[in-house]
Amino acid sequence: MKKQPVLITDAARSQDDQLRSRQIRYVTMMSVRAGCLILGGVLISARVPLLPLWLILCALGMVLLPWMAVLIANDRPPKTREERAADAAAREDVRRSLTSPAPEPSHVTIDAEIVEEARPRD
């Protein structure tokens, strides 16, 4: 069976492109976190109605966003169907090689040392 050539549009994004997009998402989320801190300070000084509710929302943003930013920044894009199939085939090959018995040798080797007997000298 002949393999079809890979089209450039079907190619996966490079590792550098993936890293760059994750860095942008991380910086964006951490900027929103800094915005929550600044907004909390402004809300306290402005004495807005429902201040406790707004402060709780800002505090949740400051606590949850770093956690979510790290999880999203460390996540890679989902594997394609072909990548999953290749991984499954590799795992099956390893499992098969570990469970199959070792082949019997086709020849027998006898390892022995020849020791000369000590003869008395005349």
C-alpha cells in the first residue's frame, strides 16, 4: 500500500508555534489577574454598591486565574486520530514483544573446559 503525501495544510503546527500561542494565553490570563487586583483597589476607594460581591469576584479572579493559566499553558493540542492510532500500535508492539516467548536457538552450544590430567614424570 502506497502512502499518500502529507499536504502542508494537514501538517501539525510546529512546537515553536504551539509554545508561542500558549505563552500568549498565559500572559493574557495573568494580565486579567492584574486587572482584577487593580479593579479591587479602585472599587474599594470608589465605595460602589454591592462592594463585597465585587471584591469576592475580584478575589476569585486573582486566586483561580493563575491556576487556570498554568494548566492551559502546559496543555498541548489534542492528538489527531492518526497520532492516537500510531501510539496504540506502538504500545501493542511493546506488549507483544514482552509477552511472546523467547525463540529457541537452532543449535546447541556446549561450553566445557578441557583440563589436562597431571601425569607423573618418569
